[in-house]
Amino acid sequence: MRMLAAWLAVVALLVGAGAPPPVAAQPAGTLVVGLVAEPVNLDPAQVTDLNSNRVGRRIVETLVTFPEESTQIVPGLAESWTISKDGLHYTFKLRKGISFHDGTPLNAEAVKFSIERQINPEHPFNKLGKYPFANFFFGNVKAVEVVDPQTVEFILKEPRASFLAVLTAGAASVVSPTAVRKLGADYPLTPVGTGPFKYVSWDRGQRVVLEKNPNYWKHPVKLERVIFRPIVEDQARLTELLTGAVDLIVGTPPDFVAQLENNPKVTLLKQVGAHVWYLGINNQKKPFDDKRVRQALNYAVNKDAIVRDVLKGTGSLSRGPVLPNTWGADAALKAYPFDPDRAKKLLAEAGYPTGFSTTLWVPESGSGMQSPVAMSTVIQSNLKAVGVNVALQTMEWGAYLAKLRTKEQDLFALSWMAGNEDPDMVMYPLLHSSQWTPNGPNRALYKNDKYDELLHQARLTTDQKKRAELYREAQRILVDDAPWVFVDHEIQTAAHARRVQGFKLHPSFDLRVETISLK
């Protein structure tokens, strides 16, 4: 503890007084980014974590996208699109003259290939990867048809109001068919797309290096290269920024946010994004298959204290999975108050008057995980106070995600970035029964037929007011069923050196370094 306190004092001194000169000048035109965990792979169609997406999505692109600082859908690789009156046909006109990094042309066949490799079990490259979100994103796709070299049509089995939002997701990225055929199972380690940067190398545990695409169609890329470094420990990541070893970090340690705001050597950015952090509960496993036990856990955890004392202004209290103040949120929804006595009463009613013992799986770090060990330690203490003895088991991020596919979890700490404000992008994948792991990200193994039907109906209408009503009713079911302990929504933070110009946070949590120039 003495060593930790002394180390923190040094960091505090750096933060308060300004960092010393850089330890070594970065090569001209090179941006060094400190990530909170190492990417798992670089094919966004296969990944479930934000760090992989933040790197991989610099390489590949989607038909539609978001502009800066907005989740309004705009043209991407497609210059325009039409939607049939029955909502079953989406037809996209591709931009002309765009090539993949390997020199092959972007065309409708490439779009068809990119989607069908995920959803068609007979596709020759389907078995070369795992596509965990394919069912959620494209399970409603009946066919992808090439109309002509620059026109591609998606035919749906039934209408889906959120389908354009789906096509902004990493899983909808368009890849080079030539590269996939050439590289096979190695494609996720050496991806080829149309994006602003090209893959160069990956030194496991150390760095991923990308270099600019000189022929990028959208705008000239001002950086020569980007180096992404995984720096798991929060204070180490901060120190690397303050000493000039890295230019940009995400996941700023909450303890130092206030000081960084006043530090002349760095710029701190903060923005609310479509994110939720939750304590997952295995709804199919005793004693958690009893709703009263799950409700008791919600009453037992002091979410206000976590937001106030651990996150220190980098999170806002959660009442459910949907981000407050967005069109699908229920403003009347009540958060579970901190009420240990009520928790004890519910546990006794469920047959556990003296509590029980369980385990809580926690990643050491990870995309959007804020301060998972510190947050989980508070939760452990809160639950012990009502008789629930929790053993924490921490894991490296990649191993943690693999472990969650086993369905062996009791309690687990996790987060989700929806990518945009449409409730379908968070409520369906995380809590619809069709999305149970390992076929989807419903790792709580939650199932409620009424909830499922409400979400299905919300997909069938394009009337946003009607959709909002359906989602609000579904959120009320969730609060009563308590499939998770609802904790917070992250206020994302990033900090960068003054030489970094033009960087902006995005509400989707995408890390758009292609907007950066260096002075």
C-alpha cells in the first residue's frame, strides 16, 4: 500500500504540475494511442469488444455511417439508398472509383460477400470465423442481391425499423473478398478494407501499427501512421500520456479527471454516449432464477456511491439499459434505491434468510468497462452486508469474453455500447431470448415472452412514437424482472497531448483518429 500511495503521489504531481518533456520524440506524423486492452482480432464482423472495433474500423467501412458528433445516419460507401413501401427491400447505390487497400474494386459483389460469409452456413468462408452478432444484425436478411456492379439490394424476411442503424455496425463492414480468399482464417489478423488506414503489423501484447491510405476516397488523411498500444493499468496509461510516450488515451482514470481539466499540457474531452454498465446475473441458475433474489441484489448495491466515489463524475445512474433523455427512454422509470433492509427481506422470502455464497467474474479492464475491479469491489462489499458472500475472479479481457460463452457464470461485470440511440440496438441483443450466448450477447440468459413480443412489435413499425411506447412498456418489465443490477451509463473520456489537433469524441464510442493532425 505504501508503494501504491507513493506512486499515486508521483502521478498526482505530474498531473498537477504538468508533465516533463517527452521521453522520446515520436516520429513525424505518427500518433500513438493508449488503449485500455489489447484487441482480440481486427475483423469487426467477428469481435465483441470496443478495442478491437476501435482499431479494426479504421481499416474497413460500412454502406452508411455517422457524421462527426452525431448518430444521424448518412451515406458512407453507398452514396444513396431507397426503401420499398413494405419495408422489405433496401437498395443501395455504391460510390464509384473506390478500391480496397489491395487494389481490387469496391462493388456490389463485395457487399454481398461480406454479409453472406456471416449468415450463410454454406458460404465457403463461413466456418473460418465466428460471427457472434450475425444472428442479431442479419437474422432478418432473406437475401443480398447484386443488381448491377454498383447496386446491391437487401431483401428482408419482415420489416425492421432499425435496419439502417444495423448497417452502421462493425458487422456490416465491407471487406475485400480477394483478401479473405487469400488469407482465410488469418484474415482477422491482417484485414483489408477501404478505410482511411491500412494494416501494417501486430506485435502481440505491444502494438498494432496502421499507416494511412493515400488513396482514401473521403478526404486526405493527415497522419502518416497510428500505433495502438494496449496499456491495461489506468495509472500507467495516464503516466505514459503525461511523459509523452503516448499522444492520446481513452478511459481516463476517474481519480485524475478533475486535475487533468486544469492541466495545460493536455486536453481532456468528455461526452455522454450510448453505453450501459451492468452487473449481469445468470437468470437460469439457482438462486438467481428467483426474481426476488435478483431484485434483492438491485436493492443491495449502492449505485449512487459507485457513480460518486469510484467513477467521480464519469458516469450517470442507470435505471435500465436505455440511455436517459433519448427518444426510447422511459422518463418515469424508477431506479432501484439503495435499501439493504429491503434486500434482506426479499432474500428471506426467497428462502435465503442467512444469504448464500456466489462468484463474480470481472475483467481486469476492457472496452467500456470503466473501473471494473474497483466497481466490483464495492458491489462485493454491498452484497456481503446483506449476507451474499461474493468471491471475485478477475480475468484478462479476451479470456473473460471466451469464459462468458460457457454459460457457467453466476454474476459478471459487463458493459455495452449500442452504437446509436435506437433501443433495438441494446434491448434486443442483450436481453431478447433469441440472443442467448453463445449465439448472441444475452449472457444473463434472460427470457420473458411478453418482453420478446414487445421488442418484435417495435421492429415492425416505423412510427417512432409507437415504437417508443412499446420500448417503454418493455423497460418496465425489465425493472420488475431485474435480470441485471442496473449500474450506470458511462460519460466517455479521453485525454490527448496539445500537439493533437482535430480530435473529437463520438457518441458511438468509435475512436475516429482519422480526423487528427499533429502540430
